[in-house]
Amino acid sequence: MGEITWQAGSRVYLDTNLFIYVVEDILPYAEQVRPLLQAADQGEIRLVTSLLALAEALVMPCRKRDADLIATYWELFTRPPPGLFVAQLGAAVLERAARLRATLDSLRLPDAIHLATAESEQYDLFLTNDKRLKAVTVLSVVILETS
């Protein structure tokens, strides 16, 4: 299984799918992400995400009408633990997202918003498991590995 590496003091942007893996204990990915959360808890790194992650993470729990999981995600993103910063969506981020989409035809708007947010928060590492983001070359994106 691939191991995620980072440097002390790094700002690591987490895409929505990584939160879903940990909260819902989806293996083997949850095992790869947990050390990042521990490092953030210990102040070694700073995790960053967008409030958009809340909306994305809530889709399946809302479909399933899983009130407990909805509450868990709501708590995580509206009262984040130390070491996790949840960036609000602002006009500048949305404009940058539009510019990214205009440049990269295959980029979906939610992905462009995440990338623009990461850029605005001066991230060091953008971590996702969305294979479609391999095509992004204007920003540094790392895809989880399972081998």
C-alpha cells in the first residue's frame, strides 16, 4: 500500500473523498489517511479543505436518510478539530475555479472549486483519490495509491 509523505509544517489539502474514507472506515484508504489526521492533531501539519466538502460528503447519507452520519459530517466540517481548516467559499475562489475550468475542459466545477481553494490557501500538497485529477498539471495533485 502506498504511503503518503509530507514535511513538517506542510499545508495539506484534502479532497472530500478522503474524509469519507475515514469517517465511514473505507479500507484500505482510511488507513492511508489516518496518519495525516494524527499529524494534524499533533500540530505537525495543517489540513485544509473547502466547505464544499460538507455538501459532497452529505449526498449519500442524505440519500440513505442516515441521520447519525449526517450529524457526524455536519460536526466535522462546521466544528473542525484542531489542525483542520475549513475554508469558506468566496468570490475570488469561485472566479479562480471558473478560470481553471476554462483552461481544463475535463475539469468538473466541484473539482475546480477544491483546486482553487487549495491554491488560495497556499497548500503544499493536494491529496485526492479522484483519478480524473491526474490530468491537472497547473497544480500539484497527489492521487492515493493502494499497491
